[in-house]
Amino acid sequence: MVPERIFHIATAADWRAALETGTYTTSTVGRTLAQEGFIHASRRDQVQGVFDRYYRGLGEDLVLLTIDPARLESEVRVEPVGDDTYPHVHGPINRSAVVDVTPLNRKGGAETLMSLWMKGMAVRMGAAVLVMLLVAAVVLAAQRLA
């Protein structure tokens, strides 16, 4: 039986490409739907294990796609994998079937708006400090030449 919602971990770059084209066709890291024959998905209780096995340490920004199978234009089959079963999407994922997109942190947990803001602020503060140091170095060099 297909769950009410299924999930897929995607790179943010792959998801941005899907927003432009209207369909998502990455099966898993480095593999397309055409290469694999389906798109890997999971139940919510399987997401962390999938993240730990295949995505931890990838070094790319990741998002968790929440997919409503009733909105999919492609067939979903729940198929055995080892001792468990996983939902597989046999065709592209149409953008309208994705009901939520959640940024993931480096441990596979959901990023909060506050943590995203703090990361952005840290980058901006670091850039500001570098600019101030560069300006100070230029001023000191100019004073020595004068």
C-alpha cells in the first residue's frame, strides 16, 4: 500500500532545475531516472537512514521533498529492498505533486528559519570583517607611503 506521503532527498541544485522544467528526474545521488528506471523515495520513518547511508558528508545543500502520491502523474510502487519495502516512483515527479520542500542540515534534520538566518548572518559578518581588514591594510600602506 502506498503511504499518504512519500519523501525524497534531493540536492538543492537538482530541485532548482526541476522548478525550471516542471519535472524532477534525479533517482538518487549521481543517478538519473533514465539510468535507474525509477526515482527512489521513502516513508518518513526511513528518511534518516537513507540520509545516513547515502547523503551524509555529500557537501551539497540538500532538501527533503514531501510528495503527495495522489498528485503524481507517474506510478508509485512499494517494492522490497532487503528486509524492508520502499516506494519507488516509476517516472518523473511533476512539480505539483511536491507539497513541501524542507532544507536539511548536515545531520539530516530540518533546517529552521532561524538557523538559516544565522548561517547567512555569519557569512555576511565574516565578509564584513574581511572588508574592514582589507581597508585597514590599504590605509596603513597609504600612510607609510606618504
